[in-house]
Amino acid sequence: MNEKLEAFCHEIKGKTVSVIGLGISNTPVIDFLLQCGACVVGRDKKDTEQLGAVAETLNAKGVALHLGAQYLADIREDVIFKSPGIRPDVPEIEAARKNGCAVTSEMEVFLALCPAQIFAVTGSDGKTTTTTLIYKMLEMQCQKEGSGAKVYVGGNIGKPLLPEIASITDRDFVVLELSSFQLQAMKTGREIKPWPSVACITNITPNHLNWHTDMEEYTDAKKQVFLSQARGGRLILNYENEVTRALAREAVGHVTMFSSKQVLTPGEGCDAVIFEQNGEICFSSDVGEEPFPVLRTDEILLPGRHNVENYMTAIGAVRGYVDADTIGEIARTFGGVEHREEYVCTRGGVKYYNSSIDSSPTRTIAALYAFKQKLIVIMGGADKGVPFDVLAEPLSVHAKAVILTGAAREKLYTAITANETFRASGVPVAVVPDFYDAIDAARDAAAPGDTVILSPACTSFDAFPNFEARGRAYKAHVVAYEDKTC
């Protein structure tokens, strides 16, 4: 029996709770709060017509709705459950806090109540794949051992886990992907027990600077993933990323560093190291210890150097929990997560890949390097305030043609074509405002044997509610192409 959960339900019963943001992920959270006896108020900037069936369902459950432009006006509820995408310093929320309203989030409450061991993953790139790898490794190991332990995955992927909290026990494992938005909210001062058992930061590069005030705030948000660890906790850091390497000085627990570019040795700043040597991912935890191989890189089904790094991160996280045979089995069978370098189909001799999850320049660069041939690249979407000029030189080497679309298309064009190396490469660039027309333009630029990839380097919010919707739209469009050769 989860005594903390019982105490929470007792405390929240009869109180008014404002849930801000009524997207799909918050619907089960509202159901959980209603079951606990809370009086729920739903707030969203969308109006009744835009919410559609969601508004009807919530009304039927007795949820009072405050919708539209003034959705944050006059917040007087006892508790606020804030969606991660809403900054904690919004004036209306600040005013509510000063008036005695407790501000929290689904993730904060989950962390306070969860009895299981937690593995938390954050970073600018690679966190979804790394989270999935850790989840799959732990799940397979638990099945092999017949321990009865369950593995849950959630956070920034999948469904919210708070509604499942009653089923989670202290012998289970929880793997969380955490965004900077979720972690930023954890700086509000609410007391959370020491967490997580294992924290991973894949890398930190400029990202979401249209939401964060600056790079320092973005980095500070990412740091929250390990600052609440117990001294026995474990932190996995990317040695090749200057920002994450420096974070070792602030670590509370034990530090493991990984590098895909050089051989590391344990010592000052880290207790263990993971690196590649002679085509093998190796691990060492003691000074003078002979490193031992864990996984051959040619066993990894996923393409690209960045996926070797994702495996290094996951191996650092699960060491001591998962054996090498399990890691190898996952490497040989796991084909990747949807929307990340995902093979869609071949039409007219042209292969189409969907990497809609690539919402930053660094992710797009990693996708470019994952393929051996030059690509026809579709990029564009909503601008996050991140510089695009870093794309120019990788595109000059790895692109056969570039198609720019969406709200950021002109900014992308200016940044890329201003680069002398890119101009000298002769890679053609087309600016096509409409998303579907851009896909057609990529098809027209391709010849049999070519590969087209959607790797936007931008968010989807100019045209789609999320990267999943964008990826599904892309896949449906290319699958519908007539292919007389099939």
C-alpha cells in the first residue's frame, strides 16, 4: 500500500484544483484528481469549439471550464496543476502563488509519490531513443529473471504516469524522459524526495531559446535532473559535450562519462567511463583496471554515430541492473522509435525516411551523418530562436538537395546560403511554403536510388500540434504516391 498516495488523496479531497492545459495528456490526470475527490477546474487558451469532444467530456464529468483568451484570469483555486509548456513565472500564476495557491505539476506530484527506482533522461538530442533503450533493456532483464518487477516509461513520451501510481511498487522501475520545461517547473521550491537513482544528460546544445530566457536558464533547467540525487545516485554525462562535461563538478552522486571519440580513464571528475575501442563499447570503473567490452558497435541496428552514443548512455544507466547478453539482444533487434530516422517506404525507386522528431539543428545534423549517401532533406517549421547557420556546412557535404518550408523557411534560407562553403557546394535549395507541396518538391528532385528525409530542425507548431502529427502527415502523403514499379 502506498501510504504517500493515501496521504495525498486525503489532502487533496474537497480542494479546488486548477488544471492548466487540457491536452490529451492531462485528461487522465484530471480523472485521477476527480477520483481523489478534488473539485477540478479546467483552463485552456482554446475555446469550446476548438476543444470539441474534450470540452464535452469534461463538462459531463463536472469539470468547470475557463476557456479562451482569458483562461488564466482570476485563479483562486487551492492548487494549480500547470502544463510544462506554460512558464512558471507567468504573471497570473505568480499572482495566484502570492495569494496562497500551491503550484505544482503532474510530474512533480508523481516524483513525490513514486516508490519505484527512477531512471531519468534529459538532453537536447537523443533523449527519446536513450529513454526507450533503457526501458527495453530493463524490461527484457526483468522478464529473463522472472522477478515480477514491472518497468514503466513516461514523462515527455508516452502517457502520464500519475494515474498509474497506485499500481507502482518499490520493486518496479520507472524510466522518464524529461524536457527542460518539465525540469524548469521543479525549481519552484516544492519538496521532492531524493531522486532519481540514475540520471542521464545526453548533451546540452542551444534549444528552446524562444521559451527559455537564455542558454543559462536552459542549462539550469537540465541540471535539475541530478541536483536532487542522493549521494549514492549515478549521473551519466557526455564527455564530448563541453556543457555536460563541466556539470560533473556539481554532481551529488557518482559520475560516469562516455565518449565516442576518445579513450577515457576513470579519475578526477568521474568514477567510471564508457568509450569505443577497436569497434567495441568498453566500460571501466577503476583506475588501472583493464576496460572490458560490453557491446560491439556493429551489433547496433540503428545507424549513425549518435546512436552509438545513445547506447553508451543507456549502458551507463543500466550497468549493474542488466547483463551484457540483454544489451546485445536489444542492439540486434531494436529498430528505433517512430519519427526518428524511420523508414517509411520506397516509391519510384526513392526511399523515404521520417525524422519529424528532429526539432533542432543538432538533431538534423546527426540525421545527416547517419546515412552514407547524400540526402534530399526537407526542413522547416516553427523557429525556436536557435541559430541555423550550423546546418550549412553539414548540408554542403551530406545533402543532394534542400527543400525549405514552414514559418522558418526564409530564416533557414538566409542562414544556409550565407555560408560560403554551402554556396560553393552547389547544393540546390528550394523554398516551398506549403508542407505537402514541399514533400512533392522533394519527390520531383529525387531520382531512383535517392533518399528523401523529413528532418525539420524546427518545431511543428506552425502547422501541426506536435511532431507526431507532422510525421504521420508526411508518412501518409508519401505512402499515397503511385508507384507502378511495386
